[in-house]
Amino acid sequence: MKDVLPRRARPVDRPGGMGDPGTPGKFGAYGGRFVPESLVPACAELEEAFRDAWSDPGFQSSLATLLALHVGRPTPLTPAWRLSAELGVNLLLKREDLAHTGSHKINNVLGQALLARRMGRTRLIAETGAGQHGVATATAAGLLGLRATVFMGERDIERQALNVFRMRILGAEVVPVHSGSRTLKDATSEAMRHWVSSLEDSHYCVGSVVGPYPYPWIVREFQRVIGDEARGQCATALDSGSPDYVVACVGGGSNAAGTFAGFVNTSAKFVGVEAEGGAGASAGRVGVLHGFRSLFLQDDDGQISEAHSIAAGLDYPGVGPEHAYLRDLGRARYVTVTDAEVVDATLRLARTEGIVPALESAHAVAWVIRAAESGELPACANVMLTLSGRGDKDLSTLMELL
């Protein structure tokens, strides 16, 4: 498929990546805008509207106020004292699980909802896997007087029934997707198809650093608040002023991108942790899906393979284009953990720190445990881990497994 972005502007990037990709919308060899011609004007309008809003102190002030008064930002940086003692490292948890609605998703959604209202849109369209993005979208719609339609795979509706009920209580229409694997990939495809037919009144509120440009950049900038806060908190909490390692789970990769962005100009090593069955950055090949070029799980014929993860939010066969770029640069490393390691990490964090993480977040915890116990992490290393969400939504899954 042809990239329909113009070539007139050059990227404006930082030495370590994570800057403004410019009009080409490229992160190295990745990104771009591979969409039908009917969506080109909508994407261009969105880029222009975001640039205008992001440079407007009034927009920034409105978003900051909502993040403080409605979301509860800044979220704390919590020392994991008992687990740190067991592992021989100094583990700090950036507590996005304590944000309103229970995850980092609300940061991006409130920003996009404000932007949509500024653009004169009256409805938000969203896709969701674990349901947290859907809940955040329904929440923002209710807060700002917008309508919300959320597409969700039939399989994810079954395993995330609590979040589906929350969305409906908040007034959102939840549309089951019965095609394909009936998970996040298929929900995203259906949401994009619906967006094409409702451009006049609807804004597609993409939930991760994926999709056609400018979405990967927009979502990362709205999630940058995580990394910016954490860097300031680490400067106070650590004698060194900065952690040795910054760790986050990765599906599409929004919480990781937002976290890494705050530390991109430090010496901290970045580790993105994927599900073993959905390892786009670790095991993917270059391809195009959902309007962008990145690394995707594919078969020998180049067809997108079905992903698997115990965590619905990581059940995606690829990774955001900026993560693929960070991997190529050597700025970030991407690793995988198994479902069994994730369940063990969930229990261990719960029983040492009194925190039940989302299964997505537990992927990052699982890698830290494995790396510390194997000696891969140096003794006394300072590790900052973004705990992207809380585990209430996953209790039925854990009950079945345990």
C-alpha cells in the first residue's frame, strides 16, 4: 500500500528519538500514513488541530486542570520496599493504577476528547482490548458532554465483562466485533472502518501509539506526562537523580512511550516487556497494518498472525512505530515473558507490596523479577517501573487460573 503522506517537510527529532516526527510522520523507517484517500484530509486536519492546540497555553491549562482535578495527577512514585529487598535492587513503581479509571489510558483520552471538542466533533469512537481505554473514553465523553461508541472483540467482552458494564453505565455504546480473532486487532479494524463513514461528527480516539500519523505522535505526547512526572520524582527519590533502568509493558506501547519520553535524554536503559505470544518489537517483521508501517507478527506469506496474551491489552500483533525505531537505534530493548511468569509476578507483587497490578503491568514486574534473580540486573540497580493499571478487571481471569 502506498504511503500517502507528502514529502515536503523534514522530521524534527531529538538525538535519542521521541521528538516531533514532522509532516512525513516517520520514526526512522516506520510510521507514515497508509490510509484510503478518504481519510487523508481527516488525518491532515487532525495534525493541524493538534499542533495548534498543543501550542495554545489555554488548551494546555485546561488539560492540566482536568488531569489534576479529575484524574488525580501527579500519581505517586512508590518504593517497592519488600520486593526490592527480596530481589536486591531498588524498585520504584510509577503508580498509574491510582489514576482515575484505574490506568494510564485516561491521560491520552482526556487530551483527545478536549481536542475533539475543540474541532467541533460531538462523538468519540474508540477500540479497546482490556477495556481500560474504553472505560476512559466513556468517562471523558461523559465529562465533556460527548457521545461514545466503543468497539471491542467478542472474546475480550467475555473476559473483561466488568469493564464492559462500566462503559455502559457511563453511557457508551459497546459494539461487539465477531470477526477474526475477536480481540484488539479486529476491534481496531472495525473502529477504523466506522470512522471512515462518520468523519463529519466523530473523532477516532486511538488508544495507543499506533495508527496513521499523527496518532502515534499525539498519543505519545498526551502520555508524556507519565515520564515527565516520574523523572522529576526520581530526581528527588534517588541520590543519582535518575534510574539505571526504566521498564514498562508494551502492547501497542503507549504507557511505555510516555514513560520513555521523560527519560530520553538521560543515561537510563529502556526495557519494554511484551507478551511472549504478541511480541511485535521482539519477533516481528516489517509490515503495514491499521495505517502505519512497523514490526508485526506475520506468517511466511506476510499475512498478520494472531497474537496471544493472558492480558487482553497486550493481545496485539504489532508495536507502535516509535518503539520499532527505538529498537533500531539501540535506545530501547524489548523482551518477552510468559503467561506463567505474569501470574507469578502478579501474586508476588500483591503479597509483598499489597498491590494487585493489571496483567498487562505484571509483564513488566515479571521481567524485573527474572532479571534480578538471574543476575541480569546488577545488585542495587535503581529500577523505575511504570505500573500502567490496576488488576480489578483481571480478577475473574485469575480466579479461573488459580
